[in-house]
Amino acid sequence: MSSISQNALRKRQVVEVQEDEPNDPLLLEENEETEDAKEKSKKRKDKRKEDTKQKDKVKEMKKRKKVRNEDKKQIEEEEREMKMHESVLFSSLYPLGEFGREDESPGEVDGGASLFFTDRSASKVVTTYEEEIEYQDRNEDDEVEIRKAVWVDEEEEITRVDIGSKTRAKKLKAEEGETLIGGSEYVSRSRVQFVKLNPGTEWAQRGPQAKNDDESDEEFGAVVDYTDQDNEGNDCILRSNEDLVVKSSVKLLPGLLEYSKLVDANAEEPSNASINSVQFHRNAQLLLAAGLDRRLRLFQVDGKRNPRIHSEFLEDCPILKASFLPDGSQVIVGGRRKFFYSFDLANAKLDRIGPLTGRDEKSLEVFEVSPDSRIIAFLGNEGYILLVSCKTKELIGTLKMNGSARSLAFNDDGTQLMSSGGDGHIYHWDLRTRTCFHKAVDEGCIMGSALGTSPNGSLLAAGSSSGIVNIYNREEFLGGKRKPMKTIENLTTKVDFLKFNHDAQILAMCSTMQKNSLKLVHIPSFSVFSNWPPTKTNLGYPRCLDFSPGGGFMATGNAGGKIQLTICFYLGSTLVYAQVSQYITGGLELARDSLNEAAALRERFALGTNVSRKVAAAAASAAEAAAATGESSFRLPIVQDMTFLRCSISQTLISLLLLPVDGTHAAPV
């Protein structure tokens, strides 16, 4: 009894316990509904989270796809830029027209058989979201393709026009009693009539142009090259960097030389020491500059900025002479050292060569390269001439003069070598037999200091330590005639440099011992140009000079570290397209796009309502103004000089450059 009474609950506690027990069925149902609502809420939250994750995943995929596309575009842009730099540096090393084409696939050999393949088995499963993105992109592309031009009127098919009652429309009749025609037929006949009344300019039409406009160009020694104008369209002139102007042989007039001074060739990176060598590459766009600062620099000559392309530093050799091989593949660099350097342009590799086997010369600073790029001739000690192979860079032979050797020059085909020196004689060497086949005294010469030959090998110029320059007919000189054709006495100090231009109508001669001692000789008349050097221009102490292969540019290096760039104008010295191509691209594209727009607007102008005519006329005028702006941007900045107007880039040629234009370019009716 006692134990039972101790565990017994009070009456109130019993009631409370009974109330806590869920014996009521209604309460049970409410609890179940609450649990169901919680589960549904939880499911909705989970679904929202899942949707958010899916959206984030889609956004991430789109972002990745965008990044891949941007990376691909960046890689393509870098490849195009690298090809452009390669074409600027090495265009002459490959066949003409090779640059600008798409490179063949490196993985295709023998009929397109692929050397490599891509295994895509690991990525065959594409998520539904990627498929949706691609499907949306395809739908957008399809929508763009099926869009119609905004000026097409759908009601033209059902419209009937009465051409019998209106006097102005009688010209559109195809038959005598015709009155009603369809809207489309009315549009086509109106266009034909419009073209009859406004035929447009000839240069705005597609197809080969008539060649009756070359007479004005031939008067100035320039003939338009029509070889690129085929049936595929005249815009092929944009696919190549070939010359648009074919230069004809026109004599240079004596007296005054027409020229214009441009920005210094090394203005972007001037030298702090003497410039001892300048030379143009055979593609006429690349200029070599070297001097005592031990740097070999390459500049792209455009006449405006002349950017530096490459620079090479030689630690142990102040450069006294540097020269391109005639094939344009290498640069030979020499100084007052027992060795010389060879710089490979294609691989940007600098090799040190020497000392030469069996020789103890302490200086290889004076040399010449044969026009066939086979032999390098160095001046040695005690009248020796060292012959080095351009291919192996090994000594292959020697020639010996009676006196000291001071200057060298090759003939036009590289089979003969001329030399002069301390005994005042000019030697002619046959490089095939390594023998001297002719030796003669240079008239009035005590010590020979410089030699120069014309590009065709017919003329020989010999300078001496007294400042006298004798010009010989080489064939007559070899035949026994000792009298020079002309003796030039305009220099009073030692002649250090002689150089003919590309057509042998100008001979440049300079002395490094006196300021402004640079003279240009008119070869046909054997007279010196009276306006060179310029009176208001300080040339300093000239050290070297070179003419561009096309005859347009002349670069002069001086002891102050500057390379003065001058453009020479004369009838027959024409700027080729390769030298001004960068000025053509922007202006020509703008002109073509604007003329296309103007042609379309002119069509709307002729066929639209009065309001649309006014709007289209204003838009067409604006487009033509933009075309004129593009055409003017084609011209070089130096066109401000009136002498440039005498060159071959005439108005006819500028018009021909704007040939490929769609539509009709005509005035409003």
C-alpha cells in the first residue's frame, strides 16, 4: 500500500497528462497537414535552388563560350599581326604574291590526308543547356538570313499603274497600246529609264576599264598596270602588294632636283654615335642602320613614323660597315676586329665568324658583297683581297694588288671585281679564274679611295684622295681608252663614298672630312644639281648614303647619329604601291563602303515618294562626302608639296583604285 500511494499522481496531474496525449483525431489531421505543407515548402525551396543552379550553370556556359570565342579571335589577330611583320621583313625572300594568302593546313599532305586527328569520344555527351544555347544561336542566325531589305514594298505585286494617262510615264511603254502594268514591272522599267538618263561615271562600273586614259600618265613616265584586272573583279588590286605603277625610262632633267624632306628614318630611336652604314632592303620598306654605338637597327620606312622593327647589340664590335646580302636573307656586319658577324633575318640569329683561317688581318671593316650573293670580298693587309663564301663563311681565295687595297666594287653579275688603292691603278679581276685580266691608271689619281659601278655595269666611277671623281665608260676603259667621260671636281677632300641610283641617272659622292660635302651628279649631262645640298638644311658630316630600289627615297647617315630621309621627285621616279600601301587601306575601304551606300540610296531616291527622295538625297550626299574623305586620306601627307603632283600617282590612278563599287552612282533626276 505504501509503495502504491507514493507513486500515485494527483488528480490535476492526471488530467494534464491526459491532455498532452494526442487522442483527438482532429488534432492528428492538423498535424499531418502541417507536415505536408512543410514538405511542400521544402520541395519548392529545393526546386528554386535547383533552378538557380541551372541558370548559373547556363550563364557559366555562355561565359565560357564567350571567353573561348574571344581567345580564338585574339589568337587569329596575333597570327595576322605576325604574318604582317613577316611580310614587312621577309616579303622579298619568297615568291611574289605569297604573302596575303591563307596558309595551307600543316596537317594536310598528299591530297589532304590528315597527319593528326582529334579524339572527341570523351566529350560526346553534351548537356541539354549547351544544346539549347546552340539552338538559340542557330535560330538567331536563321532570322538574320531571312530578313528582307527595308525598301522592298510588298504591295508592288498587287499594284497596277496606269502609264497611258500620264505624259511623263509614256516613255515607259513597251508597246503602242499599253496602259496598265504591274508594280514590279513599273519599278524595273523606271530603273532602266533612270540608267539611260544617268549613265554614271565609268570608274564606278564593274569590269575592266578602257585603256584610253593612259596617255596622260605616259606623258609623266607612268603607265597603269592592267594585268591584275581580270573577270573576277577589279578589287584584286587589294589582294597583293605588287606595284600598281610600271615605271618607264624617262630622262631626268638637269639643273634643279625636286625633293621633299621627310621625318628622319631613325627619329623613333636615334643613335648617340656616328652612323656608318645605311642600306635599303630589296623590298624597299626595310632600312638598315648601324654605327659606332654597336647597335644594328632595322626600320620600316613609311615617310611618316618610320617605326623601329628590330635592334641587335654587338658587345665587342663597334660597327664600321653593315650590308644586306642581295637576296635579302642576311646582314653582314664588320668592324675593326679580326672577326665579323652574320645576322640571319629569318631566324633573328647573330653568328660570330672568324678569325679567317690562315690570315692575321686585324680589321675586316671594309668589304663588298657580290650581286649574286655568293662572295664577300674583304680588304686585307699589304694589298690582299680576301674572298669569303657567303654560304659557308669560309675563306675560299685571295687576290693580290701591287699597292695597298683601299676600295672594291663588283660588276653587275658578280663575275668580276674591281679594286683600287695606293698605286693609283684600277684592277679588274676575273673571279672564276682568280686572275687580273686588266690594269690601268686612273687619270690624275695618286691614291684611289672609292669605286662605284652603275646597276647595269656600263659606268664606272673612281674617286681619289684629292677629291677628284672620274666617270668612265667601262667597256671603253677595258678596251684601252684611258680618258674619262667626265671629271667631277666639286669635292676638295678625300672621296669616301660613291653610289649610283637605281637607273644610273644620279651619282652621289661624299666626303666625311667636311660638313655638307655631299653632291648629286646628273649623269646624262654630267652636271651637279645646284640646289643640293639644301641651303637651309645642315647635313652635318655625311658618312653613308643609299637610294631605295624604286628610286623614291634617299637616306643619308651622318656623324651626329641621324639618318635624314628625303624623297626625290622626277619624271620616272615613281612611288610604288608597296611604299604607300598603308595609306591606301583605310581611305580606300571608307570610299568603297560610302559609294556602295550612296548607290543604294540613289536607287531609293529615284523610285521613292517625295519625302523619301529628300531623305535619300541627303543621305547619298553625306555618303559621297565620306567617300571623298576616304579618297583624300589615300594621299600621302607630303602631297602638300606641289612637286608631288608631277609624279605618276595622278587623278586617273586614284579613280582606278575606287573601281569595285556595287550599284549605280549617278546624280538625282
